[in-house]
Amino acid sequence: MVERTPILNFVTHLVLFIGFVLAVAPFVIVAIAASHNLKDVNDVPMPLLPGSDFWLNIKTAWTTADLGPKLLNSFIMAAGVAAGKVIISALTAFSIVYFRYPGRTFIFWLIFVTLMLPLEVRIVPTYAVVANVLSPYQTILDVTGLSWLIEKISGVRIALSFGLLNSYTGLILPLIATATGTFLYRQFFLTVPDELTEAARMDGAGALRFFIDILLPLSRTNMAALGTIMFLWAWNQYLWPLLVTTDQSHATAVTELKQLIPNIGGIPEWNIAMAGTLIVMLPPLIVVVAMQRWFVRGLIATEK
Amino acid sequence: MEKRVTFSRRTIGILFAVPQLLLIFTFFYWPAGQAVYWSLTLQQPWGGGNIWVGLDNFRSILSSADYWNSIAASLVFAAISTGLAMFVALVLAALTDRQLTGSRFYRVVLIWPYGIAAPALALAFRFILAPEAGFMAVVNQAWPGFWDPGLDGVDAMASIIAAFSWKYVGYNFIFFLAAFQAIPRSLIEAAAMDGSGVIRRFRDIQFPLITPTIFFLLVINITESFQDSFGIVDIMTSGGPANATNLMVYKIYSDGFKGLDYSGAAAQSIILMLLIIVLTIFQFRFIERRVHYR
């Protein structure tokens, strides 16, 4: 940009082009492999021109892995996580920025700590909690002696039990229980001028009114960014849905990929596997391409 | 930074925080506490009592060769994939930032891989790197037996590193590019006026100015390599062959849910938690303070 550097420019173009090829090649290979018949896909080397069985393979993969309902499940989970995050984070950030109450700093830190430990490392006990989501409260009642007291007084034995395995709630709620979005909103709320709050209060708006009519419309950009990032993140979850959905009816598209791994013995049906992969890859790819601006913005804002 | 103007209804304020607090209590603090408790007791898989065993679970894990093997595999995986993904992304971002023709296009495309689910790209890479079909089969035809991730641990490790790095190049690229673009153009132009070339400018101006991003990404990549690797390992190698790719999170899963050893899995979780906490604290304390040139 500043001076003429023909050799370096050539190298730049060359390296970037190689990077482009490496980034795109897997997508292309998957698409080409998905278009071959069983014999061609196992040829060495695999023919690089697309075959003619694309729609047939897509159809086979669709029915083998039962992708229709699975994609719907993925969509419900991802949309649920995105919506839940966008709403709950906004509420919490509003609470810690716009109010002064005892324990506010403590709550801030309680939420902050959740950034440190991802779901994957506390997976076993989280699974146990989801199996009976009221078990923490039951244990608290038992340990404090409250359940004994209640049994003595009312004669009712307390046995709280509410399982969330194989339900959308069980899929979604644990994924929302982190702090990622809260800090995004907090940073933004801190930049909203105080004069705006003063003006709203002078006009007689209460906290709720101010939140709904002024703060939320101002945060639309943040909501779009956070929503995009969370949608993708939730869509791409694997370990959690794998554990929670023991029943096929709630399995997600990503966990269903495992059904498509060709089994050893016999000619591996890579064409079907790649067709399935393509179907599962496509929705997040479309989101990334269509929402690129929000995606990049959300990534940078939520992590920093 | 604090707000000068606030609302006075404290109850409403606290109510706004309640949903989040309930969620993190139920799905974060309780399970984390449970993990600590389980790691100190011997749990029956299907309920029905537990025995206090103190630190025995940790002792038995730390004396198991399998566990150390898993730690070693995780560290090798973390080191190589982080190094690879960051180096490639740094080069691509630095070159894209030169803003030659077409750099807009690269800026869009190079981000795509990060959007893909780890298991989906794992299945794609499993095919691409399969020994009997796909692309490594060509190499195998020339040198029979050269490549087989199903039998050779090193090949298997190389496969999961390739898949993970491919995804995280896209991620690192986004952050590096943002960091490069945040450097004032006038700074670089001034240096060019003083006669420094492209390489010199990169070494003495751009690189020092993006060190905070480098360290930030270093920590994030290492942490992600512990968690996001699960799907890749599960689809590509299932921890095999001979535990060569049995990374820590995968081992927690297979011990806990397949071996039903809840106590052992909990103890492993605690060790992994400590590792990640140390990394995070390192990031906040050390990096945020020391590496700041602006």
C-alpha cells in the first residue's frame, strides 16, 4: 500500500490463494464425494469431477439418519439457546449496571466465574442434575432438616423429582447457564449516556419502562451479534446433546452424524456419509455467510 | 466504571438477576460442587449410597499410566494444533491486512471453517484422510502402509490435529485481522517514510502491537483444544488406536458414561478444571497486565 513491492505482492497473492484452497477444499471434496456412486467414491484416486448421484445420496442420507426431524431438533435447540441467552443476559446486565443493592458485586463475580469452566469439564454431574433437575433443592431441604420438619408438621413426604432428559428444556437450559452474553450487554449499557436515564426518569418512566422502551431498542446490534454467535455455538454442540438425548426423538443433526460413519467390513459408503455431512454443515455455513458482519462482531465482542 | 444515575427500586433490580442466578446455581455451581464431592467419595453408578474415601480417587488416577498417557496426548494435541492454527492464521491475516486486490474476498472466505460443527468436519476429514479411499489412499498406493490412522497412533494424532487446526485457523484469523486493522495506518506510513520495508515494519511495529491478541488467542486455543476436541476425537478415532488419541475430556466421558466410574471421572474433571482455572487466571493476571504496549 505504501510502496511498490512486486515480488512481495506476488508472494502475498500466492500464499493467500493457497490459504483459500485449504479453507475451501474440504467443502468441495465433501460435495464431490457426495455426488458419486459407491464404486467411484472408493476409487483411488477419487474422480475429481462431480458424479451424477448427488440427489440420490442426499435422499439416502436423509432417510438413513432421519435428518428431517433431527434438523428441526437442532434448530429448536439452537434458536432456544440464542433467544434464552439474548433475553436472560440482558436482564442480568440491566440488574448489575442500573441498580445498587447489597451483594451486587458478589453477584457480578458469581456470574463472572462461570466463564472459566465450560460444560465439557463438569459434564458428569451436570448430567446428574438434568436427570432430576430438582435434586439440588431436595438435597438442600434434606441437609438443612427442612424436609424432616415439613414431614413432621404436614405429614407430606417431600420427594422432588423432575427429569429433563430427552426434552428440549434439558437440551437448552444448561447451555444458557454461562456468562458470555452478560458482559457483552454490560459493556454496552455502561456506554449509554446517563442523561438518557435522567430524561426518562424525569418523564416518569420506571425501571421496567426504561428497560423495555429505551435500553432494549438501543441494544439491537448487540442482540443480533450475540444471537448469531449463540445460534451457531448451540447448533454445533455435540457432547451435551449426545448425553441428554438417549431417545432418538430428541437427537440433533450433529449427534446423528455418528450413524453415518461407514462400518468396517464391506465397501464403506462414503458417498452417503459425505452427503449427510454436507446437509449438517450447510445451515451453520449459511448463517455465517448471511450474517458475517454480526458473526465477526459477536465473536470479538463476546470473547473480549 | 459505575453508573451515576440508577434506579432506586432494589427489589426489582434483584428480580432482574434472578433467572440467571437460578440457572447458574442449578446447572453450574451445583454440578461443580457435586464434582468436588464425588471426587472425594466412591459413588455407586445407580445411586444407593457412597463411601468417603478422601483423596483416594486422585491417588488412583495419578498413579494410572492411562491417565498420564491421556495428559501427554492432550498436551501434544494442544501444543501442535495451537501452534499450527495460530501461525497459519497470523500469516494469512498479516497478508490480508496488506489490502491488495482481492483481500476483501479472502476476508470473507477464510472465516467459513469456524462455522462448521467439529463432528461434521471430523467426518469430512475422516474421509479425506482415510487410508483406503479419499486422498491419503493415493499416497498409500505409492508407499503401501505409509498412512493408517486406524492402526498407527501418530497418524491418528496427526489426523485430529489437522481437523482441529483447520477449524481454528478461521477463528484466529478473525481476531488477528481485527487486531491488525486496529493499528493506526499513520503509524505504518510514518515507518515507511523513514525507510523501513514491509518485513521490518511487521517485526518492529505490527507484531509488538498485536502481542496482546497473540497471548489472548494462545490461552483460548489451548482451552478450546481441551473441550472442542471431543467431537473430533469421537468421530475420527474414538480415542484409539491403543489410547493414542484418548484426550482428557474424551477420557472423562468414556470413564464416566461408558465405564460408569463416576468418582474417577469426577476426580479427572477436577484436575481439568484446575488446569483451565490456572490458564484463565494466568490470562487475566499476567497477560492483561504485562503485555500491553499501548
